[in-house]
Amino acid sequence: MRIESLRRYPVKSMLGEAVESLFVDEHGAEGDRRLALIDTATGHVASAKQARLWRGLLKCTANGDAGRVSIGLPDGTKVPADDPGVNELLSRLLGRAVRLVSKRPDGATVERPDPDKLLELGLDAEVAGRILEIGLATPGDSFTDDAPLHAITTATLEHIGVEALRYRPNLVIATPAGYPPYAENDWVGREFGIGRPYLDRDPPHVAPIDGQEYAKHRPGRTRQAASSAKNGNGHAPAKHARTARSSRVRTI
């Protein structure tokens, strides 16, 4: 196996960028999910998993070149993340009052609707959701849902029939022909020779088991069974991923 691509997403739930290398430590990938939007009405962090409210985030692309984040808008224009008018601009685009922040508030939360209900009723349905605290396995201020890194294999992507963009992973791991899909869910407790020194202990946070395509296509499992396998935060069991030492990861 090898690293096929490395990606980072400077603003949570926006599209991101492919990079040739990533510096990684226990806080995750440098420059990844370091900014997020806060819904000023509810105080929740904006997450595209609540598609009814925040699908517009996926029409924006955040770039972190030269250490300064810029946001590409659907009309092709770009605005620096530190522009004084960025909050007003994004609020108008999304139809809700938001503010862009660079530090995860204590107890930061997202609203996560029931994925089975979304499959049944559609993305625009007003589906009741759970309120989940984010970043519990990631020290520092970043806005990861849970663990510091998100990895997925090409075998899983090919089986589901979607591009990596669907799950916004940091690491896309190329697997040989015939490699079983969803094998990354069984990597808990194994060591990974990624970078030097390498990452160890539990694997990076893997593709969310409640993703619509993921739950639908996982072999031998119904959507109800997939939901029952959640560990309480809507993700596969690889919850406590961590990086034991800092490392720079490169594509080869």
C-alpha cells in the first residue's frame, strides 16, 4: 500500500486542497480544519453533515498556501479569511448569520441529523438531530469531528463508487487489486509506517459509517445495523486515533 494523495481542509466542511506533504502531530495535520463557521443563532459549528442548513459550504474551497487561508466562492472570486467583511459575505451566501473563528470553543458542538431519516426523507427534510461535541480525541483548537486524521482506502472508494472528495479525508491510501473494502475499519490497534517517524496506535479516523453511500453499500449490513454500530458520535469505531510523534507525510 502507499499514500495516493494528501489533502487538507483549512475551513471545516468546505472543500480543500491536495498537497505534496503534511506535517502531522497529535493535533492532526498542520493547517487542516483550523477555521470553522459558528452559527450565531444556535452557537453550533457549521457542518455539511447537516446538509439542509450547510450544503452551501461545499460550494466553497479553502486554500492555505503560504500560511494564509483564502476562500474561493461559487462565483469564482476569492476572499482572504481575515478580510473584515468575510462574516457578512459568508452569511449572505449561506442564508444564515455566521462568524468565522480560528479557535475551537470549549465544548464546541455540531448538530448531526439521523442519516437513515435523511435517506428516507431527503436532504431538505427537517430531521431531528443529535447535538455532539467535536474534537474529543484531538487536543488543541482544530475543528475535527473526532480524531486528528481521516483516512480512507481506494478499495473502499471504488466499492462505494464515489470520489474521495465525498468524505474529505486527509489520507487516501492506494490498495492493491483485490484488497477488501472497509478494511480500514479493522486497523484499530495496528501500527502504520507513514512518514518517519511513523504514526502509531489506533488508525486515523476512517470514513464515517453513517455516510449515506457508506452505510448503503457496506456488505452484509443494513442501514439499521450500520447505525447500531456507531460509537455515539456517528463515526466508525476508530475513535481514539492519535499521533505518537510528529511526522511529515509525503506522497510517493
